[in-house]
Amino acid sequence: MVRSDSMGTAIKNNQIKIHGEYLEINITIEKSVNSDDIIQAFMQILVFNYVNISQLVMSTDGFELYISSKYFEKVMKLINEIRNNTLI
């Protein structure tokens, strides 16, 4: 399992695109960390915070999530908390 203080530095970049009622979230992960662990930890955080994931697509440098746009504010808050190591 990934420690919360190391997870923030593992996320290299994130982009969010809106496609109608869905958000496409592209997250790039630093090459020096195990991306499978980061993806698992991130998914657990989303599920724990009641964010339903429609689709997960893994790539060589990160992953893409597709979720309902009604979760936009919650997901942005979670990503910022992860990046700033302030996630409780």
C-alpha cells in the first residue's frame, strides 16, 4: 500500500476534460514509483469518498478515469489534497 505522503509526489500531472455528463481524468504518474500501487490507492480514495467510476483505462505512464461530471468538485478537491499531502 502507498503511504499518503508519497502519493502526492507520485502524481506528476493531471488533466480533466468534460465530455457532456462525463469527466475524463488523465493522471500521469512519476516513473520512479509503482503505478499499480498508486492506481489502487487512488481508486480506494475515490470509492471511500463515494465517487462512482464508470471506466478505468491504464497506460504506460498513468491512467484515465471516466466519472460522472456531478463528482467534478469532489474529485478536484481529492486530487488537490493528494498532491498537497493534506488528505485525511
